[in-house]
Amino acid sequence: MARERGASPTWLRISLGSRWRSAQDVAKQFIDAPVATCRFASAFNVKRHLRKILNATTERSNVVDGDVELENPTDDADGGMDWGDDADDGELDDDVPELRPRRRPSSVSEEDEDAEKEREDFLCGLVADNETICAEEGPADMISGLPFGGLKANAWETVNPRIRASSEETMLSFGDAKLMFNIMDHALNCSGEQRQNFFGPGQQDGMFPKSKSNNIRIPSDTKTANAMLLEGRHSMFDNLPVENDEHGKPNTDTINGCEAAQEVYADMLEELRAQSIDPRTTAIGLVLLWSDGFQRAYVRQKENSVWILTITILNPDGKAFSAFHTYCVAIGRESLDHTPVIDYVLGQLDVIRRIITTAFGFMVWGSDRIERDSLLKTSQLGTFGQRSHFASAVDPKALPMCNRCFRQLVGSFGQGSRPYFGDSACPDCCRWDYLSPSPAARTNPLPVRYPNKAASDSPSPPEDRTIHETYVVAKRIQFGWLVQGLEYAYHNLTTNDRQARWIKENMTAFLRSMSVNEAVRDQVWASARSKLRNPAAPVIPYIPQLWQSQYRMDRFLNSPMHLLFEGITADVMEVIQKFLKSKSLNAPFERFANVFLSEIESFRLSWCKARELPKTYWQAEDLLGLSRIMPCVYGLFFADANFRGADARVAIGILQMLNAFHAMLSALMGPRCCKDSEKIDIYIKIFLTSIYRVSALIDNDGSFSWLLAKGNFLSLLNLPEQIRRYGPVRWYYEGSDERFVQCVKPFLVTNARKTPSYFKIRLRLMQVMKLIDWIKKSLRLNGAETDRTWFKGYYRYKTLALIRQRMQEGRPLSAFTLSGAADPNGLLWVAYGRAQATHIVAIRPSSTDAVEVAGVSFADCSIVDHSELVHNRRDIEKQMTSYCILFPLKLNNTPFTRSRFATIFSDWDVLQAGRVKGESLPSRGLFSINANQ
């Protein structure tokens, strides 16, 4: 078997959100199959790595002896992308340990090489929960069940490279192995000069604890230290396997319990049975993929963007932000075509689950709109690509809700669990329903040069795209439908019937109506021209490989961070800013809003980050924080701006839009209604109608062009069906994936090289460094850091007098609620004092005389007399059930004389009139005003 350096990248760990088998046949807790050993990020030799995967059990698996090989892709084939192959071309940085490929010396015989291979194929096992995960390759002398056996063996072979670690006697003690690991970790974080100072003669005397067994030889010079620890053939760093394992349990409360997950499980079980594999001996889990590009640094930005692909194992509860659940598996230049990498990665999911007694199903792929259209080869906006996953033109008069339907919907506010329409269909509008049976849906004309002829021997045309169509029918895109369209177009481009043969313009119009992007259209045309010129030549492939896969297109989700916050929230701000600029009110509004935003920013809350206006270099978390309090920040300004005439109608329309926007976000992101797809569907249509009516008032022409140019608004209509199949969108918030970019950047900012070999070395280094961090966690070397919770839900004030002063002056307050056992009256509490002895004081919102602004209720609030309590901070935090911000009713032109506050909760609830904690609702009183008349 071919030797590969240091095993494989960590991208899979067997623990997460899976359907676990009993594992009585393989080491009781599934330690036999850390799928991480499969080189998903690289070209890999499956046979070799399966040996490493399965040899940790006390029995050998028959699968190990299977002769399975995969062809290694080359740098030229992958378009400059790196898939993590271990060999390098010698391009190294000063701060990267040298990772030289091993080469067979000319003097080594074949017998010696085989013996060396056998020795090198020993995989140093790592430890999870004090159990050995992997053992050596030898057929009889397995190292199994020894606490930290892999680390001990690795350290032994570093110190004694000529003696194979085959039993407990040929291992270092745990203390010595830990000491070696600490020395390696320190050397890894030192520069070359620091290493020379550290490992110089006599420098280590008294620095390290003495070895209990006298087996450790502390390096006394830099050359020896590098050979033993970082760069040598048997160095500890270079022989760390890049794989690990954790044990989990099934979790059907979140993504694993959704309809799509159950379908993935059923498909994998059916495939296992078809291969005569017992599903009871197979663990089934889900993986989530994510990809995006980013600037590696803010200097030298030209052609300096990097694209990465990550894989996340579906994690159990409590580990949503674990650093060991997400792994970078591909990295390269953003400007290159990533199709070969994507096809390879998806193909490897099939390979892995066919071979190993573990089945991982591809669940979803998260990305923004631009990245998603690039992956799917569909149109990016344009006439027929306005809505993601749909092919249809948009009639600006027929698609939106008409006035009659909107008034009917508003009349149902507060009449039941959700707003509703009085009748089933409207002859005048589609009510934002692309598949509406209304006659208004039949008004989208066919594109120019749409074909009206076809060869008699043509294959069946795709549904609703025949040559007899009179208008463009809205269609939900599926891969099979697209493939059918390409085959139909290709046949009619190459038919021998010249009367029926299509020209390029016919093909372009036909495929545009199916939302096929230009690159695929060009490929179809090139293949057809080649066929016409030389009918005997092989057909040039023109169907994207992804379209021919078994996956559904809707697995490429509309991700909430990009869609709702970086998209919709930013667009709502732009609509309002456009109106304010036209009235020269932008600067006054920013001064008004920044008074509140700067206060909330000073709280440094994890769940509501704020930043002062104008919106410059804002991140998604800043937009998310603003969206929570947007009805208060913007609503108070427009409620007190004294607009008149047409401007007053615009102000009312903006207040309605803010209310509808907040109600929609509360339903989508809060746990209370996040699974109610029918209610969310209505709330989305209320919001779209509100912003459509406001933009018509601002533009004063009733056009739909501004909304269409954004591409985010119409894609909101995909969310209800996505929720029905995949569960709440809050489960797929990609903030942790975006945060992973910060883990990649430190490995890329040292220079601006763009070669595949450079990315190859960096990817390998990322994987090894993550493994080292994981070993540290297992050894509890930095337990103080890993055990700390960085979430900050509330702000603690210095004194009670300061809280009273802030309430009197009308400044925002940070508060929280306590459990019923600690607070049966359901009050709000504010903390002050020292961390060791924290004081809390109760605030009671009034249940009467509430004032509504932009759909948010502002109630009188007062400090409850003699409610001060003193507790240990940790004891109080255990009793907290939710966090909130008290936002004052402080108008721009009115003195603050009454302590009225709105209560905005961390779970997207608000305090409604009557002191009831609940979801944000569309305001019937606000929407009863028709701003467009």
C-alpha cells in the first residue's frame, strides 16, 4: 500500500446526531470506525485508510481486505483547488513545520521497503473519553482499550524510532507522553530564534519535570528538537493522525427529526439492504456542507479572495458551537471554477457509505444566493431567476396582493391563531403565490425566439415547457426537470430534420425560461456544434454532474443569515434611508438612533449586538441585533416626525413595514412559532405587501423594479416549504460556518501565494493543528479555557441608584426573567453590584395604559419597592430563563416624563399589552390605516 504522510484530515467524527448501532460486534462504542480517516479533503487510498479505520476492534473485518482504490485527481484537473494531499513541492514558509514527502532511498530493497511499510502503517490511536480509537496495523498485537494508548505509542516511537510500539511495555507512561506533547506544542508555537534559545545547551535544566521512567531524552539543540518533535521522519507532529472520534446519541428533537432527515435515513437504509448489509450494524449520521468566498486580508485585495468548503457533522444538543464539529475540506482561489471539487466531494459521500459500516447522508448545503446559483448552475436573477429554486417571470401587477385581498387579510388580524383569507382564490392577483390557480398567473409572456417547432423524434419535453406554451408557467425547479430540458434542447439542435432544427436563439430562449445559467447554455451549444460538424465524434458532456445526482435541489437551502439579515434587514434599512435622504432627514435620524444604539452596544450582549449608524463594515450579527429592536429605533423617529400629506402616508407605510418585518422575524427565528409554516407563509406575504406598497409610495410610480433587483424578497416565499421539509430556519443559521473563516485566515495571511501547493500545505497544517487542540482538550491542558462560557446575556450595573437614574432619563436597560420557582410573579429583574455578591432588583411593567408604536407595546415600568435580593452570581444565572432589553418610549421632540418601556426578549418575544410575554404580532390598529389611498 502506498504510504501517505500522517494519515488523513479530520472532517468526520462519529458522534453526532446519528442513528447509532449497538456496536457489540465492533468495540462496543463504535471506536472501530472513525470515518475521519477517509481522506475526504483529499485524493485518498480507500483500502489503506479502511485498514486504519477498522483495526481498532478485537476482530478483523472482511472489508479491510477489499481491493478498493480511487483515482487521485491532479492539480490540473481540480482547477487549482487543493483537496488536502499530503505531498508538497517544497514551497514552505518559515512558520510552517516542514512536511516533506517520504521517498524511498535507492539502496532500500523491496523486502526492506515492505517491512518499512508495515511499520509505517501503524496508526497512532487517539483518545476520546479515555478510550483508544485506533490501534496498529499488525494482525495479532492490537493495542486496544488502553487509556491514551495512541498518544503513548506516538511518543514512544518518537523517542525510540527503531522499536515498534506493539504492547503496553513498549509505550511511554502517560506522564512522559504528556510531557513530550507539551514540549512539542511549545516548540510549535515558537519562532526559529525562540527554539534556538529554548533548546540550547543547558537551557532545559530544571525546566521540565523529570521523567518517571527515564525514557525521555530532552532535545539539547534545535536540530534534534526539530527532528524529534516537528520535522523528522518519526517526529511527533508529523505522525499525528488527523482523525478523531466522539460518542453521541440520537437526537430527534432538531434536524434529525425533520421530514427530510427521515427521508435521508430511509434512503440509506434501503441502499444498505440492497447491498446485503445489516442496518443494525451500521451507524447513520448526517452532514451539512457550506461554502463561500472571503478576502484573506484587507491589503492586496486584487484577486486575493479565497474559497473554502466545510463539512459539519450534525451535532447533538449542547455542542452547537464546538470547534470540533466543522472541518475545512477544500480550499482554493475564489475566481476558479469549483465544479470539479463539488462533484468530487458529493461523490465521496457515496463512496464512504458504501464501504464503511457507517453511513453518512448529505443533508443540506448552506450558502448565500450568489454561491448557491453558482453551485446549481441556475440563473442569477434576470427575467426568470428572481426567486431561488423557481423558473418564472414576474408580473409586477399580478403577483403582489391586491388592495381587496390585503384589506381582507388585515380584517382577520386577531380573529384566530393566524391571519387568513376569506376565499380560496382571487381573480385579480396571485397573492404572492407562484403556483396560484388565479387567471392573473397566466400573464407572463414567452421570451423572444421561444421555439415553436421540434423534431418528430424528440424526447419528451419538460413539463410546462413544450413548444405549444402560450405563456411562461411558474415551475419549481428540480434536477430531473433541468436534465430533461437540456436533452430536449440538445436533440433539437442536432436533429437531421433541418425544418425542425433549432438555432442558438431558440435554445437560449428555451433554457432561459427554465432558469438555466449562461455557462450551461454555452456548453450545450458547444456540444451541439461539435456533433453537427462531426457526427461520429463522441458527445461532449453538457449536463452538469450535480444535476444527475440523487440529491434534491431544495437541499441547497436559503440560509437565514444571508437571506434574512445581510439581505432583507439591510434592504429594509435601504428603503427607509432612501426616503430619509430625500427629505434631508438622514443625519437627524442617525443622531437620534445612535443615542440608543451606543447604549445597547455598551452592554456587549451576545444576543443583541449593536453598532452606531451609518452602516459601515457591519457584520451579520450587527444586522441581527438591529433587527430585534428595529421597530423601536426607527418607529419612535417616524411616530414623532410630524410628516404631512404624502409624506405622512409614507411614514405610516414604513411603520406598517417595520411591524410586519418584526412579526415575520419573530415567527421565523423564535422557538414559539418557528415550525408553524402556515403562519410564517402569511406573515411573509404581509411583509412583502407592506414593503411593496412602501416602495411604490417612495418611488411614486408603483414599479416593482427595485424589489426585483434585490433577489432576496421573492426568495422569502421558499421558506414555508423549506420549514415543512427541513425544520425551522433557525436550525440552519450559518453564523458558526461564517465564524469558521476566522479559523482559516490565520493560516493564509502570512503571504499572498495562490498556488495549489501552497493551499495544500496550509490545509494539512489546519487539520493537524485542530487535532492538537483536540488532544489538549482530552488531556485537560487548557480546561480552564474550554470550560468557560462566553455567552453574555445581561449587563450588571454598579449601583441601584444608577438603575433609577437611567429609568428617569429614558435610557435602555438590560434585564432578565427568572424561573417560576424563583419568581412566581413574573417580574423583570436587573442586576447590579459585584460579581461575587450580585444584587438584583425587580421591575414591574404595568398591565394597563400601554402605548403602541410600530406594533410594539410600551408599558409603564417601575422598580418594585423592597425587592432587592443578594445572591451568588452563578446561582442567579442558573435561575434565568430569558434575557431582555427595556427600550424607552423617548421621542425626538417630546420630553421623557413617564417611564414607559418596551420589552424585547432574547427569544424574539415581546411583552404584549396586558403584560403577556408572546410573539410579535401584526398590529390590527396600525394596518387598519390604508396608507396607499
